[in-house]
Amino acid sequence: MGILIKDALAILPEGTEDRVGTHSIYIEGKDIVSIDERPEGFSEDTVIDGKDRLVIPGLINAHTHTYMSMMRNCADDLSFTDWLFNTIDPIEQKLVGEDAYWGSLLGQIEMIKSGTTTFNDQQMHIHNTTKAAAESGMRAVIGRGLVGSEADRNDRRLKEALEEMEDARLTDRLSFFLNPHAPYSCGKEYLKMVADVAKEKGCGIHIHLAEGQVESDNMKKDYNCSPTEYVRDAGVFDVPVIAAHCIRVNDSDIEILRKNNVSVVTNPISNAKLGNGVAPVPKLLKAGVNVCLGSDGAASNNAQNMFREMNFEALIHKAVNLTPQCVGADEVYKMATINGAKALQLGDITGSIEKGKRADLAILRLDVPSMVPSNNLKAALCYSANGSEVDTVIIDGRIVMEHREIKTIDEERVYHEIGKICKKVGL
């Protein structure tokens, strides 16, 4: 099936920059087969009129826990330790696999409706996020959360992660990382084992790192090192790594991240809401670290909306550093698109609008108040848009949302099932 997006404003890479221009985009099968020049033999089954429309690469949520979507607005204004151990963990213990499936679908509805086409998910119930993503049409990198102290190849969680990697490849839109939870929940020998398995399987690692002050203080007291040094010494950085948060990192830690090509995913709203602080993104960018953007789960963020995240990311560093020049809209746009794709080892297939890449696109209306006038559309994505402007979403060459109607998920059924789950667990 051929799709032609005709004469739309679109953001395309041009050298090291991204520029807005009027383009026609030709999609055949899963791929963008041409831009502006009609391919020989191309036949369009669908034509999308580009008048008053802006086409952007589908946004990439580089760190989340979609199964937690039913936990939004149930653990607010709490310290990190109270939030995690006294509120969220007891709720998680009541959930079963089917609950995680419906929770993940709820998160994916919100992401699709706000222009996200790819997400990186750390989950607790194997097969359920995978099943939900296979049905929704989203692109996803998935990993079962791992915790442990000693090296044990028969560890239940690790076996579950490997089982899902081998058995759940329902579509090439899904890929898998190993997901050791954090330095404070994984012993060094356990981390070494996970790193060895990641090498054997040829996959990356997704880990929470240097998220809170208590974690850093305890690591210094118990091991006389920072969380970043602890993870490095365990061999985790010997494979591709995406490290979530990295709030408590000093200059030495940043050099370790740079030297080992670690991608950092910052989650500014979750970090601010939990009182954990603000990641030193200006320093990370200056050092040459690949920084991408995530929402974290809805239990701490309350939303899975990357426009909301881009806005806060572009503002918070200006306030903290007392200068509007430290992190700009162009940099944040890259964090939410190509930087995320590179971090997830997907840079060759998504994250930008280019011939030969997969057709992962979000089409925004420009004839709405938040986008009028169209003075600087990249700036508008960070400072004006809120996600409701997203009209149509294409993933892997398939229209999964058209005129705000999701074609792959029964939204009413999801809302009904979430209501039942909340009642069951006492929310």
C-alpha cells in the first residue's frame, strides 16, 4: 500500500541541522521510499493533504514503564523513598500479568495520541508489554526489570527476560535490552553476570543510574565510589547502555559516561516531581554525551506525553542555570527524536525523516491556536504545542491514528478494564 503525504511542511535533516520546508513524502510498505521525487511505478492508495500540516519524525520516549499507567495520581507529593517503597511497590505486588497488559495499552494510547511512535520500556510482567505493543502498532524496546545480588544464571527474572527475548519476537518492530534495575538493587556480581549475558546476546542494557541523593550517599558510604563508578567497575559499560536519570553525576562521572559512549535519558518532570533534582544536561551535552528524553512511568510523571516533557526540559535548565542559552529548542527536539533512536540502537531506521528509513511519522495540525502563527515551528514544538495538535500517526508505514482516532486499540475497552483493575487494587 502506498501513502503520499502531499505538499506538507516537514522537518528534515540537512547536514547537522534540521530544517522546515514544504515536501511530499512517499511511503511504500514500511519505508519512506522518496522525498519530493515521485518513484517510478509508485501507486498511492492513500493521499494525505499537507495543507496546514507539519510532519515530524515520531517522537521517542526513551525511558518509561507503561504498565504503571493506572497508577497516575495515586502517589503524589511524596519523598522518593516513600513513593517507591511505601506506596508504589505495594500496588505493584497486587498486579498480575493481564493488569500489566491493560496498563501498557493505556500508556500506548496516550503516547500515540501525543505523537510518540517508539518507547523504551522496563516492565515486570513478561509478554504483556510485548503483546500490547504488537497489537498497538508501536515500535518498542522492551526489557524485564532485573534485581539480584549474586551471579546466578538460573535467576528467575533473568530467565524470564531471556525467554521473552527468544519467544516474543512477534514483529520486527520489537527489540530487547537487558534491564538491571539500578545499582542499589543489583549487586556488583549480578551486574557483571548481566553484562556478560548482554555481550553473548548482542543486546544493550537499560538501567536507572544516579537518580537520587540517598543512592549516591549510600554508594559512597558502602563502596567509596559513585553509582556511575560502581556500574562501570561491574563491566556494564562494555555493551551499549542507556542510563536513565543521571542526576547525581559529577565531572568525573560525566567523563566516564562520555568515554564509554553511554547514552543518558533525562526525565525532567518525574525527577522534579519526586524532588530528586535536575540532571546536569548542559554539562552532559558540552561533554559530547548523547542525551535523549523520557517520561518515566505515569506513577511518577502522571503523563506519557513527550510534548509536555520537551517543554519542561527546555525550560527547567534556563531557570536552574539562570540563562536562556543553555538548552535550546533545537537540542531538545533532537533529544526527543534522533538522539533517542541512536540510544536504542535504532538510528538507522527511525528518528528522522529520510529516504530509506521506516515511516514513523507524526502529522500535526497547524490550523489550531497553539500553532498560529507559524513563526518558528521547531520552537513551537517545545514552547507552544501540547500534543493535542497531533492529528495522524504513521508507524512502520501503517496509519495507526487518523484524525485523532486510533485504529489499532479499542480505547473504550481499555478504559473499562483499567477501571476494574483500579478497583481491585484499591485505587
